[in-house]
Amino acid sequence: MDVLASLGDGFAVAFTFQNLMLAALGCFLGTVMGALPGLGPSNGVAILIPLAFTLGLPPTAALILLTSVYYGAMYGGRISSILLNIPGDEPALMTCLDGYPMAQQGRAGEALALSGVASFVGAFLATWGLVFIAPQLVKVALLFGPAEYFALFTLAFATLGGISSTNQAKAAFAATLGLLIAMIGVDGQTGVPRFTFGEVHLYDGIDFLVALVGLFALSEVLIFLEHRHGESDAAHKKIEIGRITPSLSMLKYCTPTMLRTSVLGFVAGVLPGAGASLGSFISYSMEKRLVDKKGTFGTGDPRGVAAPEAGNNAAAGGALVPMLALGVPGSGTTAVLLAVLLAMNITPGPLLFTQNPDVVWGLIAALFIGNFMLLAMNIPMVGLFTRVLLVPPRILMPIVAMVSFVGIYGISGSSFDLMVMVAFGVLGWILRKLDVPLVPIILGILLGNAMEANLRRAISISNGDWSTLVGSPLAIGLWVIAFVGFILPIIFGAALRRRMRLARAKEDEGELVD
């Protein structure tokens, strides 16, 4: 009952005119960014962070805006998958398998509406899971000492690459690079400058918001400039929507699928490093094995659209659980949201629920409100969102660059930070060309100082005994999970990626035959 009372207080926070307008704006912008192939939720949130700070929003309002963008982008990723056979982001890949065949059959509107309903069901159930599971996880986290927190941070780095990681060595390199960047500045314990090279501006270290916007937003601009020349992907394809409401019989037919895959996706989201991509793939694969008796999956089966959409949106909600309760992001986008919390001097973790209950419960309440807003937007307004696919990059990318530069300068007022942001943009562009993941770099910058402080604290308490790092059953359990989480992608990751490629290849072959 305490949880429900806290949730009621959260609705009192969320039900203000400003917060409702920010939730609606975030849902709209998120859906638009999710619909644009290649942007995705991480980049969408990163692009709008400077805007949230420039507007001078308080912590709760800023988080409501950015988490609404997060949820909206998860909804929007399905649009280009269904209409163009081009995933808006990686979790939307599985939606292509049945969504695009439905569009070819003249049922694009039904597929878009059904996927919107499935996204709503997955996100709605995941938010309830967040309500009840996060406070219980907080009780466990209160048992953590410095050694356990150091092991937990190691676990975050070991698993963030995810089960579908293409190369664990590159993920480890990115995490190491992030930790090295975090060491720049004056040592908080000894007062000795580290890696500043005599530059006074570096004494305070690298601002992680500057690094984040550079790595994600500016690198995206450079990628677009390199690969896209003026026209959008939709410019050469005729977009026809047709009926935009699914029949009641179709909804009834797909309801069991949406419920089952929502649970699977939520579990995948709570697991550190699994994320929405794994939630989407597991949901589609399990549902296909369970109900596809006639081999209709991959040919335009509505259940093949509902399963991955419910799964990846439930995983998006599940990823917020470890971020809020433990301070460890469960996905790339929640790592970006973690940066926002830290920039506002709010530390996620066990004490968040007691020290800042208005922030956390107001955020959770806003997620419920945002889900209903997204459902209301994504069915009647789906025609408007599809028009976004026609916007040429030559118009879109200058807007992204402008928001990045104006926002960062508005936050810091420092031209040096603008140069640092450009440098990180070029670095992000180079690393993306080399297929090095960017999220571990951000995580290293975010958690590096806290990880170092907990290591020093643990060693000081034990009088220099390093065995204290494995001195409790909880710490040992975390180290074991970290080891398993790092090794599993090496063993099973290649097979999982192969199956995803085969599923996509079969769908493409079917398209050629037609």
C-alpha cells in the first residue's frame, strides 16, 4: 500500500500543466525521432538534453520530457520498419519481418495501429513492473558497501555490450577509454592534476553532457553527411497507409501474444546489458515457436508484429528498474538518462526513493500518462508521423547541429566546451566507422569517479587488503554475474546474431519472390 500511496503522490506531481505539456511534447518528438531511420532513442534523448537545460527545467520536469522522448522513440521505431522495411532502430528490426509484408498486402495502417497498441501494452505493463520491483530492489541495494558497489559497477561494464554485442573486445576498449577520460582533472583525494597537460579548463574534468552530445548528436550529423546526400529513404518509395484502426477480432487474436511477450521483454530489460534488442528478438522467437503452427510468421502475421513491439517496449521500461534502483543503466538510453540525473546533482540508487521521492514517483506517474498520450497520438496521427520520413537530411541535420551547439553553450557559456564537443563528435564518428560502441564510453565517464572512490574506500577500510573486494557473498555473486555476462556474448552472441540475420534474409528472399 505504501507503493500505491507513493504513486498517488507521483500523479499529484505529474498532473501539473507544465509536466503534462512536457510529456506530450516529449512523446511527439520521440515518435518523430524514432521514425527516422538511424536516430533511435539514445540519439533522440541526447539531442534534446541541451534543450532541457537551456529551458531551465527542474529535475522532475526535465526527466519527464526526456523519458517521454525515450518511450516515444520506442513507439516510433516501428513506422519505418513497417512502411520501408528499414528499422528505425535495432529493436525494431524484428518488426520488419511481418510488418513490411502486411504493408505490401495493403494493410500498412492496420500494422501500424496494431503495433501501436502492442507498444502500449508492453510499456504499460512494464511501468507497473517498475512500480513494484524497483522498491524491492532498493531494499537489496541498501546491503551494499564500497566493495559491493565496485563489483556492481564492474558488472555494468561487463554486461553493457549485451548478448548481441558484435565484439566484446571493442566494448571493453570503449569502457576503458571512458574510464581514462573520467580520470582527467584534479584528483579529489590528492589534489594532483591528472592528464590535464597544463590546460586550466581541464582541471574540473570533462563535462559528461558535453561528451554525450558530441558522441551521439554530432557524430550522427557527420554520419548523415557522409552517407546521405539530400534525400530521405522514403523519397523513392510510395507510402500508402490504408485503414488505420485494427479490427476488434485482430486485437482479440493478438492479445495473448502481447501479454506473453510483455513479460518476456520486461525480464530482458531488467537484466543489465540485455536491453530492448534482446527483448524484441526473444519475444518474436518464443512466440513463433509457441503459436506459429501454420508457418505464417514472416508472411504478414499480425502476431509477428505484436510480439516484437510489445517485447521491446516492455524491455525499455524494464531497463529503468536497475537505473533508478541501483544507479546502473540497463540499456544505452538509460545510460544517457543517468547522465541527466547526475548533471542535476541527483544520484540514482537506493537513496533516490527516500531523498527525492517526488522525482522518482513523479517520473513513474508521467510514464503512465505518457503511455496513454502515445496511444492517442500513434493511431489517429500515424499519417502525420509517416510524413516525417520524407524530410530530407539536408534540413534535419542542421537543426540537430544547431540544437547541440546552442544548448551546450547555453549550459556552460564556454567556447572551450564547444571545441571539446566537436572533438568528441569527430571521435564518435571515427569510432562508429570502426564499429566501436559509444555507450560504454559514456558509462565510463559517468561511473569512473564513483568506481574509483568506492575502490579506494574499500581498500582503505580493509587496510590495503585487496581480498575485501570478494569478501562477502553479495560481492562474490556480483563478480560471478559480471564474468558470466561478459563471457556469454562471446559464446552465444555469434549464434544469436546469425539467427537474426537468417530471419531477415528469409524475409528478404520472400520479398524478392513476390
